[in-house]
Amino acid sequence: MKILLVITSIPFAKDYNTVKNLLSHLSRRKHKVSLFLSGNGVYYLIRSDASSLKEYVDKVYYCSHAAHQRGITTHVEWAESSSTYNLSKMVEEFDKVIVFN
């Protein structure tokens, strides 16, 4: 099953561990999972241990506009710059979409 997790909440909240555990579980079940960071979710890009999420997913995308608005200029190799427009197109490609807000 193809699953997209959209994260719009900050990574310093309780959602971070929930997301990490969910990704780990989905990965063990061999689901094809992608992660999209938008809104305050782009703060995952500056959390030092967030790069470990990449081991559970096929792709990590982030909204470059949201990152720019929040002053995040750090380029990370484990995530691909994208947009909410691209997110709207991607949603059709997945069997399930889960949003953490």
C-alpha cells in the first residue's frame, strides 16, 4: 500500500515520537511510505535526529515556501524541496493520506 504522511505540526511536540513509531511500523509491514513536511512541519529539517526518519520512508518532501517563511535555509540531503501545489498532485498517487496537525 502507498501511504503519504503529511506533517504540519512542530517536531518538538509529542507527535514526533508518534510519527517515528508509525513510520517504523509501516516500514516493517513493507508499505511504500512518503513524508511531506509543510507549515510548522518544516522544522523537522532542523531537528538533529530527524534525518533518521529517512530510513523508514521512500521519499521525504518539504514545502520550500513554508521553509522560507520560517527562515529555514538549511539544505538537507535527506529531503527534497517541493510545494503544496505538488502535494495536491501527489495525493492522488497514494492509497492513504494521514495528516498530523
